[in-house]
Amino acid sequence: MSDDRNNGSTAATGYGGTWTPRRRMLAALDRNGVPDRLPATTHHVMPYFLKKYMGGIPYRKFFDIMGLDAYTWATPHVPDPSKGEFSDPLQGDPGFLESRRVSTNSWRVHEEVLPKQDYHTVRYTFVTPKGNLSMVTQTNDHTTWCSEKLIKNKTDVDLIDEFCPAPKCDVAAVNRVAADFGERGLVRGHIACFDVFGQPGCWQDAACLYGIDKLIYECYDDPDWVHKFLRILQRRKLVYANSLRGAKYDLVELGGGDASSTVISPKIFDKFVAPYDTEIIKACHANGVRVVYHTCGGMMPMLEHILTMQPDAMETFTPPGMGGDVDLAAAKRIIRGRACMIGGFDQQQFFANSTPDETRAEVRRCFQAAGSGGGFILSPSDHFFDARVELLQAFADEATKCTYC
């Protein structure tokens, strides 16, 4: 991928000069480059953790204090006035990883806080000329979930197809973030999710809107409807992917946990996931943007299937202790440098329930299993909420000692 953020970026064997966090991770992402040492980062830094354990410090300051290779996330959307689109005037300030919603006169979102609930509960009503759709979300200190799905009847998808606008990337806003972040690390984003509650992948978005159990049943009972639903969601995501040209993203995320082998079979993946997400990856590549395919959960039976989509990187390589199935050394042998590996670390055990020496030993074990020849970024296998700061420091410090030269 071309990359004008990296002034003087060198070839695979010549990432010489000063190794910055960004250069280090780009060397791993580019697969044929070997960094100076093991890159180490974390997928997200959850607001709950920052508030409870680090005094509410800013997201970026966490990486500076810990000495980790940093990510910053930017997901700005922009409306297309020529299509009658405008930024949703009813939306408050976007929250963690949220984007500014795009509305039209035929697609408006109304929010209603529902009182007397155990959790903060909001009903979202999507108003269209031919009927309304609604979903309910609930939120606690850790996360948000959908307690009432949007799609209640199969014909509901027709309203999405006819009226739901497709956001575009606000390229100028992304580039301002990239210029400000510089060489501190990677600028990441994700393919546009459905409004309010969704995920980057087509299948995963459908699962959020309809329910994963029901969606799996329909793969057998009414596969034509599932394909119709996925095509509707894919068209929206392709508009976003094709708007990425010129955006100085280092990495854009696609996928989600509902396509892991702990949820669906490789057969369902090949029929209902890969055909749709492959086209999005191709569109991202055509517009100069790398893609990481995110699969939190089981991955081992899916590795070759994910690789056929040709992402630049794969994550999260969740170990058995975190509910996954990944053997890092075996995964490294299967992947053979065809994609960068990101993740692999058991944050539940080694960020909260171990000694610093045990955490250091696990960093070293991961490096020995997957670090050979580069192409590996060590990271927790997705989010963490409760962690001991001294264990995070041990994680970061030991990574600096895992050197390639």
C-alpha cells in the first residue's frame, strides 16, 4: 500500500533509521519486513479501565505511560448533500467508537430513554415513509448490548434497502487525526456498521440486527432471504469502502466475533460470510487501505477460509483461556506469512491474575510461537476491563526485550 505519512519509508530489508511505533507495526503489517523488536499494543483501551484504574487519563496518554506501540481510532462519517443527506441533528455527541449518523428526510432516528430499567435503556425508532423500525439497547459500566433486535419480520429489510443512507468516510477528518498522531502509532478505523448498533462485517451486522441464533436457522430454512439481507448490508458498506481513497488510515477493521468457529461452521462461513466480505476487502485495497479481519473467538478451523479473502492482517487469535482455540505456533505454520497476525495474548490471566514474571514469560512464549520472521503484533485478544497496571507494564517492557536484531 502506498503511504505518504511515512516520509522516506524504506523497503522490506531497509526499515532503518529511527524505529518509531508506527514504523515498527507497519513492518509487521507488510509481512515481508522485520521490525527491530516485537510490536506490542492493545486492541482498545476501554473507558471503564481508564476511569477505574488510571484516574481517567486520556486514551493516548495510556500508551505513553505504558510504553506500548499505540493505536488511535478514527471513524468519522460525512453525508452527501447531493443525495439529500445530512448529519443527524437529533444525535448527541458520538460516544466511544461511534460515528456521526447520516440521515435523510426518509430516514430519521428518534431516541427515547426508557425509565425504571436495571440498566440505562434506550429505544431507537427508525422513521421511514413506509413504516418504522425499532431496537432497544442497554448499557452498563462495561459495554452496550442490544436487548431488542431491529429486524422482527423478514420484510423489514426492505425498509433498510429502500431508505437507509450509506455513510462515506470523512477523509479530511481522518487525515487531520493522522497528521496529529504522526509516528506514535497506527491510525485505525472500521468499515461502517449499522446505525446505533452493528459490526463491520456483513454477516456480523446481520447478526446484530436479527440475532445470531435466528440467522443461523435461516441459513437452512430460507437461505435466499439471508443472501438478500447480506447484499443489502454489503451495498451500504461498499459505498463506505469506495469512499476511502486518500484517507490516511493504516488499518481498517472488518469482521466480528459472530463469524468465529465457536459460533458458525466453515461451511456457513464460505457460503454466507466470505463472498460478501471479500468484495469489501477488494474495494478497500482498490482505494489504498489495508484491512484486518477481526475474529474474536475460535479461529483454527477458519484460518485458511479467512486467508482466501486476502486480508492484510488477522486478529484476535484468542487463546483457550479466553474462550478461543488458538495455538499460536500452529497458526503461524498455517498462515506462512500470508497475513500479519495480531493478538494472541490472554489478558484475563496475564493482565489480572498472574505475577509480573508470569506475564513476562507469556510475552516471551508468544514471541517464540509466532514472532519468527516478523509478521506478528502482540496484543490482548480483544478488550480488557479489569487489569493490574504493573502487569500491563511488565507486558510492555518484556516486548521491548523481544528483539529481531
